Amino acid sequence: MAVALELTPKTKRRAGERCCEPVVYPDVERNHAIRMAEVAKALADPVRVQLVDVLRRHAGTVCVCELVPLFDLSQPTVSHHLKVLREAGIVGSERQGLWAYYYVIPEALEELSAWLS
């Protein structure tokens, strides 16, 4: 069975002229997209996801000295991961003497979760 197709010759568009209209426009404003990308980037490491999971389930402050034994990593490496999470606004920290105590900032995870669902 033959199908009749009508072919049109290619034509050059003028500079800056669109080839077609966008089907969908982004709903996320640029600043919000940047914020969510920072959170997603910070969570793009398995150790950081596990750290957030431990802190989230603990539902309080956790000393870094309690976190180190959970991972096959040195204390400075765990602290580095926590710093990345803190800079992304996912976790907060409080200093008490020599130790830092960490906790999850629920709003950061709620924002990403709401957008993903």
C-alpha cells in the first residue's frame, strides 16, 4: 500500500526567526530553578543522601562524632560532605565546644519533594 506524501522544499529562515512555537514553557522561575539545582547537586552523592537520611530519621541534632562510625570515611571527609549539605541549605549546624551538631532543615527537602511530585 503506497502512501502519498507531499514534500515541501527546505527554505532558509531569516536570522532569529523561530522554526516553530514552543510546546511548553517552564513553570519554574529562574531563581527557584537555581535553588532546586543546588539542592539536587548536593544530594548527588550517595554518602550525602545517607547522611540526610540519618539526620532526617533522628529528628534532632546529631554530633559529627556519631556520624563518622556509620561510614567507612575519615572524620574530615564526613565533615566535608556535611559542609556541602550545609552550604546547599539542606542541613544546619550548631557548635558546642569542639564538636558540631547537625540537623536537617525540613523546608529544603519539602521544596524539592513538592516539585518532584
